[in-house]
Amino acid sequence: MSNYIQIQAQIEQLQKEAEAARKREIAETVANIKKAIQVFGLTAEDLGLDSLIKGKRGRKPGKSAAKKAGAKGTKKTGAKRRGRPPKAATAKPVRKPAKVKTAAKAKKSKAPKDKRSVVAPKYRDSATGATWTGRGKQPKWLAAALASGKKIDDFKI
């Protein structure tokens, strides 16, 4: 009969063997994937990974946007100004009448300012406990899991 210390040593040895086997299998799988990508000429878009690539979710203002818009305070000749027209320099400011609170308005002000409803999560990452309601952009943990071959039904709560 084994004692506790021997069993713990066996567990530790098995964990080391399992980790070594995992690393070996990952290396083999990555090599097979790279070979398939090369043979078939696949791209990140073909694999559904284009949403994970940074910069794919729209243009962020930066140096190129500043160059296109021109320096502040300068006017381009022939270019139309977009947006609301500038206020006339001679226009007088309009005074708004003072607001009077009535009983009906007082009740409205007690209502919550955020009218969005709270939605229960539909998906959970069992490893980290992170959740997602199913609305909006998929979180990175879910997108990565789906890219690794798992199905979205595996994460349903």
C-alpha cells in the first residue's frame, strides 16, 4: 500500500509527463497547421482570424488623419467645411428662460438616468469565469477559443 508522500510524488511525475506530452502535441499541431496553410495558400481572413488582427475595426485618428484634415486653423481652398456652420460674429446670445420644476417633472427626474436594461450573460469561460451576454463584439477569450476549434455551444450557461 502506498503512502501519501509516494502518491504525491507520482502525481508530480505524471503532471510533468502530461505537460511534456502537451507541449509535444502542440508543436506537432502547429507544424501541421503551418504546412496546411502553405500548401493551400490560406490567409488569416480564410481562417476567420481577420477580426483578431489589430487595426481591422476601423480607422483610428492619427498622423495620417491629421495630414488629411490639415493643420488646425488653416483653410483649404475649394474644400467644403463639414458639420454645423460657424456662428455669426454679430449674433447676440439668446437667453433661455429659467426652468421651473413642476410636480410632473420632479417625478421624471427621480427615474434612473441609464435606461439600458441589464442582460444576463449567456456564455461563460470555465477557466477564468469571464462572461459574455451575446451582444456586441465577441470577447477575445471567446474568439480565441473558437479559433482553436471549440464550438460556441461549449460555453453556454
